[in-house]
Amino acid sequence: MGDVFLTLLLSALGLLLVSAGIEDARSRNIANWKNAAIALLAPLWWWANGLALWPDIALQLGIASLVLGFFVGAYALGQMGGGDVKLLAALALWLPGQPLIGMLVLMSLVGGLLTMVMVAERWTQLRGGLAALPWRTIAPGALALAALVALGWAAWPRFVALVAGQPVLAAFSVMAVLAVIGAGLIAVVRAARRGGVVPETPYGVAIAISTLLVLREPIFNQFT
């Protein structure tokens, strides 16, 4: 019965993520009730996995608070919507440290790719043709993103070992990577805005994709 309940909870989470991603892609909005549902299902997940109030649940709440605080900064810079920030905080109630870090890395890469694609699409629609794109800004950002993807692919096993052995160092490393990617994306978006293009990246799509990819891994064994 326990395994069935866990499967039902994960299935509900997956459906909510897919729904949130589709909604964000269509309207650049994520309904508050979806984020609330994900957050309110987290205590059932804790109970089903037998988490203790201290330190397990307290740790999850602390991690979620840190994630919320960090990405409120991205919201303040206009790089992420309020619904995206709420979704990340709600998911941080579910994911332990290692899979959460992996999800954030994947989200930053997928989100960066989506931003590049949307800037190119909007620019060509408004300016007429790929030749009009601000290549001096986009090309370095695209190459840097590709290099990060290649580096991440090659170094992923070592990164996982680092997360397991030195989670604090891994967390700071991830924040540094996210900051670098964020700075690059801010430069691209600002260049696009100077050209009259205002891209609205559906980060809910990136969050949903990265979380679903992480959920495929046997990451919750520590709770069972």
C-alpha cells in the first residue's frame, strides 16, 4: 500500500508539472492553485516516506526557504516570473539536496536554451531574417551555453560524487554556475530589448522538463 501511495503522489506531481509547463508555454502564467497543490502534497510525501520532524522536515523547509530567497532575486531582475519562483519553492519541499541541485542545473541550461530560441524567433519576426540578429551578443552566449552543456555531460559523475561528499561546496558551485548563466542571459535579453524585442521565456517549461528528468532517477531511495 505504501508503494502504491508513493506512486500516486509522484504521478500527481508529474501531472501538475506537465499542466504547469503547458500553461506557462501558452500564457506565460502558472496558476497559483497548481503551485499550492504541489506545496500541499509535500507533507503527504514526507509522511509516506517516514521523514522525521527533525532534522528531515526542518531541512526541507530550510532548503525551500533558501531556494525561494535566491530566485526572488531573479524575479526582481525581471528574469523569471512570480509563478516560476513559487513553483521552484514548492518543488524544493519535495526534492532532497542532491536531486534539487541537479534539477536547478538542468533548469538553467534548458531555460537558457529556451531564451536563446525565443530571442532569435522574436527578432526574426520583427526584424526580418537571421542576418538581423545581434550575433555579437547571442553567439558568445550560445557558445558558452554549449560549452557548459558539454562540460556538464562529461563531468556529471564527478559532480554527483561531489554533491554526495561535499554538499555545501557543491551548492556554492551550482550557485556560481547559475549566476554565470544568469549574467549571460541578462546580457542577451538586454541586447534584444535594445532592438525592440522583449522575450518572455516560459521558465515553467524548463522547470517541468528538468524535474521530470530528475524524477526518472532513483533519487528517493534515502527516504524508503
